Amino acid sequence: MNNKQILPEPYRAKMVEAIRLLPPAQRRKRLEEAGFNTFLLRSEDVYIDLLTDSGTNAMTDVQWAALMRGDEAYAGSRSFEALEAAVRDVYGFPFIVPTHQGRGAEHLLSRSWIKPGQHVPGNMYFTTTRLHQELAGGVFDDVIVDQAHQPDSTHPFKGDIDLDKLKALVQRLGQDKIAYAAVAAPVNMAGGQPISLGNLKAVSDFCRSKGIRVVLDAARAVENAWFIREREDGYADWTLGEILREMCSLVDACTMSAKKDAYVNIGGFLATHDRGLYEEAMNLCVVYEGLHTYGGLAGRDLEALAVGVREMVEGTWMDHRISQVRYLAARIEDAGAPFVVPVGGHAVFLDARRFLPHLPQEALPAQALSAWLYEECGVRTMERGTVSAGRDDQGRDRRPALELVRLTLPRRVYTQSHLDYVAAGVGRLYARRGSLPGLKFVYEPKRLRFFQSRFCPLPAAAATGANSDHPKASAY
Ligand SMILES: *Cc1c(COP(=O)(O)O)cnc(C)c1O
């Protein structure tokens, strides 16, 4: 794949949505009103929205047509049967519980399989996943390879689990203290880094030998399958669907945010080979999501999702998507700005530590960079650093090795000229990076603080030594 060129879009536009760029002074005002948190900006005030690829997908005409077929029956909806059949065919799991989105599935799983005090080893954390594990009384342990924490390591599978770390943990705690192993494919927080099939197989073999269950976070598993096909010996001739099914055959269950791979705007599911988990999750679904044949979704959402699940492994959707991400990275590289390598499948992650080396971690370099990028060019991005990492059980700020700003590409939404515009904005900001101040908290909510915290700029000269006991809603 030539990174300087985007594969021609495997689609044409049938409907468009107007966007507008506010003048610079208004962008500054909007940023202040939003407490320098891009999550608190109004969509109307954003020109190009790279906050997330979650639920921001453009659906196909076939998905739109399927919406009209939604069976809105409370119980036994035909649309659920369509979803169930699609997940069975594409992922290979026999048992499916629909949920309103990925965290709904994480909730059902965590409540079903974690006993208080049990540990959940995983390849780096994801925000909602870890919180649901903790709320169920679990303790998360990061067992990813060290290279995942190094933004310039070119390891091809930085999402791999370090088997020695996993074995040592099981040895230390005993297998009864392990609820299950949580494997994300790819690892969002590390920059969209894939896990190899060889590693997943080794993890699965080890866990099975110890009677430990394995759960896949499948939000972007098709992207992961694409990287396996590109990079891992022996899979060049496999289809994405074949690789995906192979991945799913190695685990006991998956949680799925369909707002990612499956090209819908809302939806998710828990899918499993395990009848016991299925029955427990189905029962909890009734309490927290809705009846087990709709899980918080409208029948039409289930229909669009059923089509999306089948389409996502077909054609050249994924080739095009990854060529877009690589193109954006190449343009940003031309501008000289630092980002995480290898580039993953859903986003380019700017390395805020290297972008703003004059800011110490307490000055929240990634949060600041995402704010200043909006001010510069009206492009919205997301912090993945100290703010996202939150506090530990002692109430202390976690200090992640990675301070990243994610430029996430919604699926089938933006064009090459949009990406050129984004890269030019990043380049201009990089050229004046030395003058960019850090931020400090002025408000911090108790949970998943990155969504709702508010900040204010530090004085440019006093960027160092920002205080770390910022105001909190209450102790964590
Ligand atoms: C988005 C995401 C989730 C959570 O899914 P939601 O649909 O946002 O609730 C879990 N894991 C990963 C890797 C994700 O990207």
C-alpha cells in the first residue's frame, strides 16, 4: 500500500451534510465555554470532527434500506433474528445478547464473570472496560508487551500480551483469583496496535491449560484481522472473515461496540460460546438494557447492525479505511509532527510529549494539544493521556507513559482534501509549539473524568510545576 495515496473511495456520495468553519476568535470563545475539553464542544462549532470513530459512521444504502424493515415488537423481534444470524455467520459465536453499545456488554460480562477481589489481566486498559471491571469488584492488571508503552517502537504487534507477565501473575495469585483474561484486538489506548494471531493462540492455550477464560474486546477486530493479514506469516491468502472467525474460536466470549467495526451509529452485543454466560447475561440484560431480543436498541437499529456485520468483512472497505489513516499520517510526517508508530487502523495518535516537550506531564500536554488544535483549525480530537487514565484506588492521578492526542477517522465520512486540511493545521500548530501553554483542572467528575472535566490554561511562563491536587467532585 502506497501511503502517499488514498485508495479511491469504494463508494459514491448520495447525501451530504453541511459543515462550517468558525472564524478564529469564535473558536477561542467556544473553547473557553467548553472548559478546554473537546468533549464539551458543540458539534455545530466543529469543522472536521476527528473526536472518535464511535457511532460516527456513514451507513450504506443497504443499511438505510434495512432500517425500514425494523420489527419493533417488544419480544421475539425478527430483527433480532437477523442480527443473531449475522453474528453467528461472521464471528462464529452461537449465543448473542444485544446491548445498547459496547459498555452495556462490558457491564453484563463483568457482573457475570468477576467475583469481588478477582483480577482481570489485559493488554493495556480501555476506559469503560476497566471501570466496569472495577465496579464489579475486579482489579485490572496490564500485561501488554513493553513496546506498547513506547510510541516510537516499530514492533509490528504492539498489542501482544507478554506471556511471561501473564504467567507470573497467574503464578503469584493462583488461577482462582483470575476472573478471565481480557484481550483487546487491536489496543485502542496504545494507538490502535494489533495483536497477532500467534500471540492470541498462545494466550488461549495457556489460559485453557489453567482453566482461565478469555474474552475478546472485538470493537475493531476486523481492523486487527487486516493487520494480521498484512503482517503475520501464513495469513496473506485468508479473508478478513476467516481471520476474524479464527480469532473468535480462540476465546470464550466477546464484547462488541458495534459503533466501530460494524458501521452503525448505535449498538453492541455480548457473544459467546459459553451457555452459562449467555444465560446469566441474558438475565442481567432484562434488568439493565431491555429484553434480551432488543437490548436497548430499536428493531431498526438491529437491522442496520445485522447488515453492517455482514458488510464489514466484505469488499475493500477496510483497505480504504487504512489507506486513509496512513495517508493522514504521511501528511503529518511531512509537517514534521511526532506520532505513534506503527500507525494503526482507526486513527493517527499525535505524541504530545514530543510535540510539546516544554510541558511536564502535570500540565496535561495531550489535553492541551487537543484544545489548541481545535483553536488552530476547528478540528476536534481527543486526549488519551493523564486525563483519560483517571485516578487509582488511592485517589492519585495515574501517570501513563503515553500522552496522546487521537485523530480518529469516522468511517466513510471525510475525503482526502479534509485530511490535507487537518495535516496543514497540525503543521501550523507544530511550527509554533513552543508558545503553547499547558492546562490545569478546574472541575473533575468522579468517573471517566475525560468526558466532563473542565480546564483552564496555565500561564505560559509557569508551565512547569502545575499542582496535581486539583479540585475534585469528591475523593475517588
Ligand atoms: C468504544 C470502545 C469500547 C466501549 O464501547 P462503547 O460502544 O463506546 O460503549 C470498548 N472497547 C474499545 C476498544 C472501544 O474502542
